[in-house]
Amino acid sequence: MSAATTSPAPAGQPERTRPLGRLAALARAELALLVRSKGVMFAALVVPFALPLSVAQTVDEETLKNAGLTLGLVLLPGAIGFSLLFAVYSSLVAIYATRREELVLKRLRTGELRDNEILAGTALPSVVIGLVQSAVLVAACTVLLDIGAPEAPHLALLGILLGLVLMVVLAALTSAVSRTAESAQVMAMPMLLVLMLGSGMVVPLEVFPDSLASFCERLPLTGTMTLLRGGWTGELSGGDVLTAAVTSLAWIALSLFAVRRWFRWEPRR
């Protein structure tokens, strides 16, 4: 993947030739395409709000109490996790694969855009949707579940930002190993299930057996869930924060390496 240009444009050079201008133009075009896809928009806007409500009906509050948790401290990070998975990861898997099959990515590479600008600009609308949803979910859960303001908001923000970056690179990687746009959604399902069930989104790791919890702590999204929950409780130690952040950064670095090596810009034949 080519390195992005960071030097300022010469005087009189059109704004669209600047990196930020190019990103903004691509993001606007991608947003226009995104809102036309009813299936992707439904998954991005409705599913992240509906699933936490369904999970809430199955949660045993007595079990949570024994683990030192409350319903709000489980549902809020889980709801944000669902937003990351469906508004960002799942939608971007479909978008990257579809744009590749339609030769959009190949045509974009013939212009001024660098490779990383293409991937980032394509992802930007989904990332913004994920951020807005997270803000709405925080406000709604704070009021409805009476969990109060976060004790360590910087940890919650760090968790969301790491989760957003991770979902983008994982989506690019998943689309890279998918032959068609249709198969991309099938390829995304195992990742969705593993992250939903094993990252503490649906069932907190505190109620898992120790050996299983230790394994799940290494999953890609667990660091984000840990930081989000710790942001509200303020009870994470420095070692726990470091472990969660390093786990997330390690998955981001591995995924970036894989995307640079294997991402396909043309349809797989």
C-alpha cells in the first residue's frame, strides 16, 4: 500500500489534491452510495439498537451481581460493541467487496488517491455512523439504566477509538479473503459470532471458567470491551489498561500487515 502524502499542496493547487480534500471527496461519494443500500443501512442503523434489547431479556441479574457487575455495565459496552460490529465491520466488509467487484477501487487507484486514502475514505461514513451511534447509546443507557457518568472517560474514549480502527482493518482483511461480494457476508459471520460471544459483549468474561476467560481475553474486541467497562467503573489497574490496549494494538498491527500483503483491488478470478 502506498504511503500517504503529507506535504502541503503548492500555492494555487486545487483543494481536492490535498490528502484531506481527497478523503472528504471520497467520503461524500461513499456516503451517497451507502444511503442507497437499504440492506447495509438497516444492518448499520437498526441492528445495533435492537440486539442489546434482546440480550437484556436473557441476562440473569443475580449472576451479574455475584460477579460484581450491573445490567447497565454489561449492556452499555455490549451495545457499543454491537454498533462497532454491525455499523462498521459488517457494513464495510460488504462495501469493500462490492466496490472491488464493481471495479470502483481499481478506477480510484488510477487517480490522485493513495491506497490508504482509498481504504480510509471508503470507511469514513461507516466510522462516523459508529461514532454517532456510540454517543447516542451512551446518552440513552446513562438515562435509562441509571449508570451515571464514566469514572475514567479517557479509557472509554480510547476503547471506542481502538475498536473503530480495528473494525476497519478487520473488514478490509475479511473482504480480501472473500471471492465475491456475496461470499464476503458469509466470511464475516464466523468473526461476528466469535466476537459477540467471546469478547464479553453478550456474556461478561467474569462468569466464564478461568481457562476459557483467559483465552477470550486475547480476542480482537476484548480489549475494547475491557476499556469501555473500565471507563465507567474506574476500577482498571494500570496493568489491565496496558494489557487491553496492547491486545487491541497487536490485532490492529497484524491486520494491517495482512491487508497490505493480501488486499485485492480487482475482482478475484
